[in-house]
Amino acid sequence: MQTAPLILVTPGTEDKGVEFYDYSLSLSQTYLDAVTMAGGLPVVLPCAPSPKVVAEYVRRCDGVMITGGDDIQPELYFPDVPVELRKTVGRNDPVRDLLETLVVKEAFTQQKPLLAICRGHQILNITLGGTLFVDIASQVKTAINHSRLKHKDRVVHEVRLEPDSLLRQIFSREKIEVNSSHHQAVDRIAKALRVTGRAPDGMIEALELRPEEAHLMPYLVGVQFHPERLTRGYPEYIELFRSFTEASAAHRSRMEAKRGRV
């Protein structure tokens, strides 16, 4: 009997003394619930940015999900960020940045299905060579309000999906409505990626692999919004997680069959 695919989930972090005496992990239960509802078995990764540890966790799991959270240190994508723009950056954790950079690289090395959400969508783009807007309000004067923190579990704007995108296939519609709780966003896109969803103001809301790079990964979706927060009120969003967990299970089956032929 087939078992549920194991999904490696990256956590957020909290500074020493914020909640516990120690440096600690923080993760919304909604991520884990969404994976479970979609037929997966979530496994939370410790914040231990060791290449060997990360490689072993990725090897033992069938798919990888990178979650949202705090800002990413601008030094990773904008080394000469102006002082005033640097002041707009909220809490960031270089340890988590390093961990998730390693996770993205290892997911590509091992060709494991990858779902990247909000901050995860951003770290994916950075790791592959792209950049971010440090602060949308400061840098993109025509942007709509993307930081709707009081409506985290409600839809607040549309996203138009590209006709040939995986997201269009998953949702079977030209437009979806999403929540929005971010002040940073993808600016220059990494060469391996393409935009498959945009907000009405043009802000990038979804990334997938370019068709010519499809051989790099069996499944890759990055979204700027938080689908895990929408699964209760908008059940169609569980389909994104189901697509991901099914791709993870299918990848495991292919690997098992391949090993069986050796």
C-alpha cells in the first residue's frame, strides 16, 4: 500500500528571548494542515544550515515546501542598498536565509518537487540569481496595497494566470483571487524562471520554470500569496497543495521504479 508522501517544510525562527530563552522555531499550523489535507505527511526541518544535514533531509523526503515569514536580508540581492531603503527592512535572520538557500539548491540537485510560498517564493528567485524590491511602497509608486495584514485569510485582489501555466491547469481559470501580506516582492526574475501570475498592478505573484528548463525539476511553483491561509474559506486552494503532494508521490514512485530496475 502506498504511504503518504513525506513533505519537508521549512520553519520560521524567533530570536532568543522572544518566546523562549533559546533561539527557536516558529511555524503556522496552517501550512501543516494544508499538506495533510492534500494527502501529504509534513516533516518540519530544524534550522540547522549544514549542507550535509539539509541534503539528508531532502533525500529522505519526497517533496519540499518553503514557507513565508520575515524579510530577507537585502545584502543577498542588493549589496549597495541605500541607507533609507535599508531602514524599511523588518526583522531578518541570516541563519534562516542560509538554510533555505541550501534547501533550494539541494531540491534542485536531487530534483525534488518544490512549492515556495511568499518569502519562499522570494528566496527561490534570489537563490537562482534574481532580485527583489526591498520595499514596494518606496520603489513602485503605482503599486496597489500589497500589505493587507488585517485580511490574511481573505482575498483582496486578483491574479491573472498565464494560459500555459501549471497554476492555470490547477485552478482551471484565467484569474484567481488571493490574499496579500507582503511589502517585498520579486523584481528581476532568475533566468531559469518565468512569470505565470501577476497582480493588476503588474507585481509578480507566481513563478514557474521556463519550459526549456523543465528538465531541472519535476514540479516547481512559487507564489507570493498565502494559499495555506485560504484553504478553509476558499476550498479550491487545497488543489494547489494536492497538485504538489501528488507530484511528490509520483516522483517517489518513479525513483522506486528506477531503483528496482538497477
